Amino acid sequence: MKSSSQKLSVREKIGYSLGDLAANLVFQTLMTYLAYFYTDIYGLDANDATAIMFTVGTIAAFGFNPIIGAIADRTNSKWGKFRPWILWTSIPLGIISVLAFSTPDFEYKGKLIYAIITYTLLLLLYAASNLPYSALSGVITGDMKERNSISAYRFVAVMFAQFFVQVFMLPIIIYAGAGDKAVGIEIVMTWLAIIGTIMLLITFLTTKERIVPKPEQKSSVIEDVLDLVKNKPWVIMLVLTTLSFVTLAMKGGSYIYYFENYVDEERLSSFISPILDFLTNIGINFFGNDPTSAGFGLFNAGGIIFMIIGIGLSKKLADKYGKKNVFGTFLFISTLFIIYFYFLSPESLELIFAAQILHGFFYGITIPLLWAMIADVADYSEWKNKRRATAIIFSAMMVGLKLGLTIGSSLVAKILGSYGYVPNSDNGQTESAIHGTKMLVSIYPAIPFLIGIFLLFFYEIDKKMENQIESELKERRK
């Protein structure tokens, strides 16, 4: 393999990270608001929303990602294999992001058809953009420490996107639409689409592919698939990725219901009042007078701020102890704080916010490591098979991501429906539905994380093997 210097400039790391910032303006919106948008803004029945999210998401996971991965690995252009995809999809992804969260005035059947079409196109374009972007991290450098570093940059950018979506987006939607959430979300998504498109173009312009396979290392799709099936670390990472995003989608999509239906509004209002007064004094006053949306935003803010602090510690810990050990240890600790939500009463605002902050900090340490470990799996495959198929390995992980997002998002609507949740109920929710919202932010999302932690005991790429793979591949690439 050809390779130039494996060191990356700060400019290139920032440029690369902007691609994930753009992608997560879409992804975090899907994870946080899609179920809520379909049921409480667009007016779909919870069962219909579940069917759309699950069916379209499953097709996207098993159909779009492998096909795009195979095509991307075989793309040859003056810009490389993966960078041109970022360029080609930047504008179409922005357009469909707006359309998917628009609310045209159709009859109910028309709404269903519109939701199916726009969600399908959104997931197709997201895969065509984000899969090559993710694969780019596997060929932008072969240096393990640089890869840990770029993952840290990347996921600080992710946290900024998550911070905006989960903290500011709901209050801004209400503010922009003058109380009309349907109008507000269209306005906000339009601006996010414009900003995201610009960021993707910057990523294309500032990055470079350094690991380029030699012509004699070309392989067929069947050979690539067979390599995957025999790759035990890849199988484990596929399942782990799926489980991780089941949890993230489940708890991320249920927090809005948790604040609207479980948390005591009067106690919440008094708890956040001093914070809102401070923000108003420094000019941040779009939270308005709605304690639920303000509390929801501040709750997410605390978790995300401490996630960013955790991300800052990730690289040093991974360099010293190895990705596997650090990922498993801190994923377990963060899961304990998810479970802790089950024991909190609606009035325990101090403990609710503290649990979110501590969960965010410990989970933040794990965030950059998942994708860095997947890039390591691509190296492992090349090391074992003497062929590199970066995109198809990342496409398999994107299958896990999309499948996890699909299952987790679908479970939010399905579980709420099974507990008797009624969207926009004038009479409030039943005790059963309220209990369901508590379960959705505690016990249910903890289960996939715990299974994933168990799987790591069988993942063989530890610190010693990381060093061995890196040194031997460097020799081959010379």
C-alpha cells in the first residue's frame, strides 16, 4: 500500500470532524425527535409510526449500507474512494433533511405515504454520505495514536451537534414557530440543512486519503464478505454497535416523554428558575416560559457538557491501557447511572440531573473509541488477509448503527403504546403510561449496554495486538 506521512494537521482534524458535526445535525434529530415528530407533531398513530421507522430502517440497514459500502470500496477518482461521496451527497442530503421533517397538509393516508418516502430517501442519502465519511477515518491515517486523536476531534464535534439538538432545538422550534411546532421544526431544519451542507463541503476540501490499496490487492465482493464472516472482531463489533445504538435511540428518544409525563412540572420549574434567570441576564432568553422544554434542554446540556470532558480524557486513557479495556470499563460505569433513573421520583430533580451528568461523563470516555475500534478491525482484516476493504467493514458497522437506531426508535413508540400512551392527551397519561416512560430511560436501555459489555470479553484486539498490527502493517506498506 502507498502511504505518505501518517501525521495529521490540526486543520485536517478539524475539517474531518466537521463532517460528523453535519451528519449529527441529522442523526441526533432522528434519534431524539423522530418518534415525537411522527406522533405529536405530524399526527401519526404510534403503531403506524413504529411500523414506518422499523420497516424503512431495517431495509436501509440491510439494503442501502452493504451496497454503498461495496460501491465505495470500488470507487476510483482523482479525489480518492470516499471523499467524492461526501461531495456528491452534501446538497441532496440537506434538501431531504428538510422534507422529512415537513408537515404537508395531506389526509391521513397521504401523510403515511409522505413519511415513508421521505424517511426512505433520508436514510439512503445519509448512508451514501456518512458511510464513506466513516470509512475515510480508516484511510486518512494508519497511525493508531493519530487515529485516536482524530476520533477525539470527531466526537467533540458530535457532542456539539448533540448539544444543539438536545438542548436548544426544542425551545428554538417553539420560538421560531411562535408556539407552532410544525412550522418551527421546518424553519430550524432548513437552517441546519444549509449549515450542514457547508460543513460537508469543508470536510471534502480539507482531508486526504493516505492509505491506498495496490492494484494487485483488488478483491471481489464475495471475497470481502467471506473475509468479514471469518473476522471474529468484526462480528463482535457489529453486534456491539447494534446494541449501543439500540440504547442510545431508546433513551434519547424517550427523554422528551419523560419530561412531559413523568417529571413533576412545578418542582422542575422551581429547580431551573435560577439557571434560566442567569441565562436571561447573559442574553440567552429563547427558552421561554415552558418549564418542560427548558428543563429538557438543560438536562441534556449537563450530560453533554460532561460527555465532552470525558471525550477529552479518552485518547490518553486509550493510548495507555488500550481501547478495549477503557471502552468496557467506562461503558459499565455509565450503565449504572442509567439504571439509577429507575429509583428516582418525579420530584428528585437534583438526583435526576446529577445522574445524567455522571452518566454523560463516563459514557463520554467511550464515545471516540467505538469508531476507532472499527478502524482497527479494518487493519486487523488487512493484517490477516493481506487485502484491505475499508468501506465494506464500515458499512457493516453502519448496518449495526441503522439497525440499532431502527430498533431503539421503534421500541420507544411500541413500548409507550403497550403501556397505554395517548399522544397529546387532554386528560393526561395513565399511571401505566407514566411508568412506561420511566422504564424507557432506565431499565430497558441498560439491557443492551450490559450485553455489549459481556461481548467485549471475546474481543481479541487488545493493546498488545494493536501495537503488533500497527508495526507489521507499516512494514508492509513501505
